[in-house]
Amino acid sequence: MSTFATDAALLADLVALRRALHATPEVGLHLPATQAAILAAIGGLGLEVSTGASLTSVTAVLHGGRPGPVVLLRADMDALPIAEATGLPFAAGDRAMHACGHDLHMAGLVGAARLLAAGRDDLPGSVIFMFQPGEEGFAGGRLMIEEGVLDAAGERPVAAYAVHVDCVTEGGLAVTREGPIMASASALRIRVTGTGGHAAHPHLAVDPVPVAAEIVLALQSFVARRVPAQSPAVVSVTRMSSDAVAGNVLASSVELEVNVRTLSRETLGLVRAELPALVGALGAAHRCEVATEFVDSYPVTVNDPTETGRVLALLDARYGELVVRMPAPSMASEDFAYVLEQVPGTLVFLGVRPREVDAATAAPMHSERAVFDDGRLDEQAALLAELAWRRLTAGR
């Protein structure tokens, strides 16, 4: 049974906040309107509030009335550059959309702050509420760590938790796993340079286009034959373009971008070391120059086994048979990974597929048609609050 009682008034407030945030999405690291809405929503709770310098983050600290450790709760704030096509009455315009549920994450964390603040006198420790911009590819979590979010309460947290909603998973299901839960994300940028020339006389030029095509095929073979099946990688060519300006002109250069996903540091190291060498050798074999740049992005998201054991015990008590232990990690990425590299903790997925949406046709997250059931926001808030409370009462 939950320590925290919710009511219709709290749910109504959180739904109104979520829908206001949904209607006014902002992308990236600088979200002034979103930041203002969060500051207003947590105003009056007696929290120590600070905002970011290099991004419009919000860090709020609740100090309990009893001594104890620190726990961090996190929500992301940014939207995606997608034109919404849901037809909802509170739908956003044509420039951005909360298609990954970050509007629900913010509202849920505001609700958790209200629940925990109401029990401040009995709270054995402190809670950091981390409202983070720039999750969608901008590494906002890393920037907030550099600006001191982990030390905001005066000492490092003993645990960190985040709840991520999922609009495809059945409403009410709680999903997580111990160990790696989401993949790292990196990019390999490739430029293949030849000499260009007339399309009628390819023998007088060094055409980089067939070389680039050979590289694309070689990347797939690399994964199949060099990466251990027990620690997989996903390598996808996501962009390919040439500088040819006419149909009868051979390009002088081709650019490719490769997205790389792995589930271990060892596999990432293998890919980082060998892929550029493979690409360079193919270019040299065809008299092309090849320049490569490997760009690290999010690390592997790893749920700490001990903390996740605590979380699963709580989830089992709250949800019973609705708790799902993921059999394998997702190859998507999440920048809560930066926090979990430094603080033991857990990421949990919460199913919020609307009841009227068929599982077979539900639009996935990051789709312009993604819809979320915000009627569970009070439960989401109570779960976050319960995770913090139970961990604080367990002590150091």
C-alpha cells in the first residue's frame, strides 16, 4: 500500500499542468516558457530552487524534518521537432510536440514534490527534484551534472530514480530490469573524397559514390562478424549525400552519418576502434581519401542491481502481477544514463496507453500521432514520491 494518498484535486491540477505544457512545447536546451511553468507549479512548496546557467534547468531541493541521506528524482522537459497530428484539443502547433511523454514526466515530478513537501516534517533526509532540458540528443543531463545538480542538497544522493511513460505499453504496467536497460548512442561521421568528373567518363575520375555504397554494406558485415552476439550492436546509416550538382556530374565527395548503439563499454570500444579503420581501408583500396569522426553521445543506461532490487520489491507490492521484468534491454538511449553512471539508481517505464487505443495500432513514442493517458498522473506522482520515501527510510 502507498504511503501517499492522492485525490481528485491533485489529479486535476496535474492534468491541467500537463496539457498546458503539451500545448506549448519547446525543443533543446533553452526552454524559457517551460521553465517558467515549472517554477510556478512548485512555487510555495518551500523548496530551495536554482536554475541553470548554460540551460534552462530547474533544480529544487526539499529538506526533510529529520536527518537522513539524499535521493534524486528526475524529469526531462524538452519536446521533439515534430508537427503534431493527434487532433487533441490541447495539441501543439506545427513546430514541436511532446511525443515522448516529457510533459507527463514534468507533471508527475511536480506532483511528487507536492506529496513529499506535505510530509516534510517526517521526511528522513532530502530530495533533489531534477527538471532537465535537452534530453532528446542535447545531453542536458550531463550539463546539469557539470553545473552541480548532484551536489545540490549538500551531499551526493545515495540513489536516483526516474519514471518514463510509454504510450504503447498497456496502461498500469510497470516495466524495468536490473543491469543494462537502454543502449549507448554514438555517431560515426564519414567523408569519402574522390576527384569527380563527367558521368560519361567514370574511368577518368575517382568516383566516391560506389565506394560509399561498399562502405554501407561493409558496416552491416562488420556487426555480423566482429561484434559478439552476447553484447549486440546496432549500426545504422542514417544519412548519405553527395556534392554532385547535376545528373551528368560525378560527385567529388560523399558524406555519411552512422548511428551506433551498444550495450557495453567493451563493445563500444571495439566499434570505436575498428569501424574507422575499416572505412579508411575501403577508401584506400579505391583511391579515395576518407575522413572519419566518432562522436560519443549517451552512455549505456544501467540500473544498479541493488537499487533495482529495492524498486522491484516496491513495485511488486504496489502493482503485483502488473510488474514486468524486461527480458532484454532496449536499443534506444536515455540521458538519465549520465546520472546513473555516478549514482546508483533505476529507470522504470510506466504504461500509459489510453484504454480506447488498440495495442496493435498504437502509435509509438516519437510519432506525430502518439497519445498518452494523463489520467494516471496521480499514480505516477505517488510512485515517484514512494520511491524517494522508501529509499530515505532505508538510510545510508
